[in-house]
Amino acid sequence: MGNNLNKNKILDLLNQINKSLQELSKYQDIPNNEILKSSEKLGNIKYQFIIATEACIDVCNHISAKIFSQIPESYSNCFEILGNNTVVSREVAEFMSNFAKFRNLLVHLYWKVDDEQVINVLKNDLQWINKFVEEIKKYTFSNN
């Protein structure tokens, strides 16, 4: 397993995810109404979510292609592939699949984004992205 896996690429992407998570964590203790009043804060939060999700998707696509020779039908399907192959836990795969759909909303249907939902994800769900990073690290760097 992993002969074709570019571990440096994965490490670079995981580092980018962690940078975005650090940036996002700066906003977690700010009251919701203060975030909602600031287009700069909301804009940066949305942008960091997009960066983090894109990097997660890139990790997912790389592992799916190089290890399992599978090309996902969608971004959310990619995480299902990782869950089905025990790269990540089922719970993490399910969250990340939904997170990919959240990214699609931010990117493609940005006018429909509920800013309260963005704040809810910010304040309640960052640990899932952290779990994804940890499970990918374990899979990539512990098993080989």
C-alpha cells in the first residue's frame, strides 16, 4: 500500500488545513452578533473554510486515486470511499462528505449561504476537520 502515494503532497495539504483551522479558531470565541455585523470577519471565515475543504478534497482525491484506483463521482463521494476503505472512520467520512457539500454551497450558491449556519459550523464542527487530519496522518505515516 502507498507505493504511489506522494507523502510530501499530503503533508503540504495537511499543513494548509491546519493553517486554515488556526485562522478559523481565532473567531470561535467572538460573539455571533459581532461576526454577523462584520463582512470582513464573515468573508475570512468563509474563505478559510473553502481553503480547508479544498485541501481535504485534494488529500481525499489523491488517496482514492493512488491507493484505491478510484475516481470519485463527487467530492462528497470521495470521503465515502475513504470511509469504506477504513482510511478514516465512518463518522469522519460522513461529516467530511457533508462538509464537501457545505463547500459547494459556499462556492457555487454563495448567495444562498445562511451566515448563521457558517457560524454554527465554525463553533461546533472544527474538531471533525481535526479528526480528519489526524486519521489521514495516522493512515499515511503510521502504516508505511
